[in-house]
Amino acid sequence: MQYKLNIQSLLPGDIILVGYNDRRSRMIQNRTNSQFSHAMLYWYGSIIHASDIVITENPSRQLFEEDEQVCVLRLKEDRWNWFAIREIIMKARSMVGTYYDTEALKAMAKGEDVVPNPNRQMCSKFVAQCYDYVCIDIVDDYELCTPEDIHKSNLLEEMPNPLLVATDEDIAFAKSKDVTEVQFATILNFLNALNKQFPNEDIVSLDQLEDFLEHDPSNGDCVLDLLKQTDYFDLWRIEKEYCPYNYDVDAFKQMWKGNSATMAIAVKKESERIIEEKREEIKVYEQRIETIGDIEYYREMIALRNNIIAASMERIEVAEQVLKDFGVVKILFPWC
């Protein structure tokens, strides 16, 4: 029997700890004396975590076997604050694309002292660092923390019933083609090509790339050429191809069935956040055009964000119609 996350019970900012049953996970569990090997953050219908790079993923694609441990942790009620949670997730999203600290993992596997690379991520470090960003110290030292350290945090409490039995349809969806795999491969291939072109820069995230170009915009054409060699500028279109149910009301209901209203809320809130984020990014690029110059890279980035905004507005329209059809007139959740 397989299980899925109980998405309806999750709140933004929840920490999901997992003890997978593969070789790498068992090694981490043994070295850290824990039943858990991985940590993830939840946010409106998506999870953000450090895998080979930091990625976002649909939580419905996570399946668990009977012998795999899953725990959901939440800030205790007296510490939970919507504004802090939002900043935590914004920090997490800013690190999407950051490389995993493979050298630290190798040291752990050998039983050696782990020397963390400040420009790399590990799963538990990533989660704890995001909380540290808003001065919530869920562990003593986020650089060297483990999933077990997070599990023992006095600031967190464990939530009941983290899993549900996965239906055949759930399993089929989890194993279907996944747009995040394309996104993951695209970003990783680009960063690898970028660091090959600029070997002394060690650029491991898209945020660092923006800082690099702000200080030396003359490299914009080269970076743009590298991006065009990947699917980066078409990822918004690929998402529509892989997830057509987000753009059609009937397909959305067929996809999520009894969870349609919950998923519609998640899609609506996440799409609204994306629109807000991309509009702010456009303002930054427009300002750079005024102060630095009319560089093609900035124009292409503005056009890409306008396409992402248009797609997000389509998703909102579908989600709102689904909510209307289910009689959800107003979202009353306190975190919305």
C-alpha cells in the first residue's frame, strides 16, 4: 500500500520530514541517529526543498511506502505569524536553483566532520535557514543541522494524520510526466553551462546571476545566449502543456475531484503571489534599463515575466470559477 500527503491538513510554512527507504536516505538516518533523512517546506499546493538543486514540486507527486516515516511540523500557535511565514517562503523561493552541497554529503557518508559550503544547500540547512531569515531559530546552528535537529525543535509541534491512503488515480498522477523535472533539468543545465563560461564566479542560483549581471552588465548577451540554448524562455508554455487541467474548469474538476476546492484555493493564491512577484521583477528590470542601459537581456526577461503573468491570470480565472461552482464565495482561512 502507498500513501500520499494529506494536503488539506497542511498550512503554509509547514515542515515535512521524511525517512525514505533508499540507500542515500538510510545512510543519512544512520549517521544522524534519526528516522528522518529529508526536510521540505510547504506552500500553497507546492513543496520547496533541496534535492540535487533547490526545486519546487507538486506535493501530490510524493508517494510513500508503508515503511517510510513522514512527519509534519508546524510553528507553535504563539509563534505562527502569516507575515513571517510569507517571508520564509519568499526566502525559500529566492534560493531555487541553488546547488546541493555534495561535498558535505560525502563527508557525512565517510563519518568525517562536515564543513558546510555557504554557497550550497542541504535539505535541513535550507529549511532552517529560511526560518532563521525571520529570526526564528528552530535549531541552534542551521549550517550544521540535521532533520532530527528540526524534529526536536521546541518551537515546532507535530501535526496529526500527515498521510492518506493513495488511490490508483493518485498513484497514476504521481508517476505521470512532471513539468518540474523539465524545470529542474533546464535550470541545472543552464547553471552548469554558466559556470563553465564563468568558472571563477561560482553562480549557483538565479538570484546570484542577477547580482552578477548588475555588477557587470556587459555579460548580458553571453548569458542570454546560454539561456536560449535551454528551454528556459519556454517553461511557462511547457507548464501549460504538462498541466492542462490548470487552464480548463472541467479538466480541473476531473483532475482533483473531491479536493477541487482546496486545490483551487492553492492555485489561486500561488498564482496571485507569482503575479505580484513578477510585476515587482519587471519594475526592477525597467529601472535597470533606465540606469544601466537598454540591454537585450533585460528586455527578454521582461517579456518572459509578462508571459508568466498572463498564464497565471488564466489559472486564477479557472480557479475562481471552480470555487464559484463549489459555492465558495469567500476564502475565510486566516492565512489567506
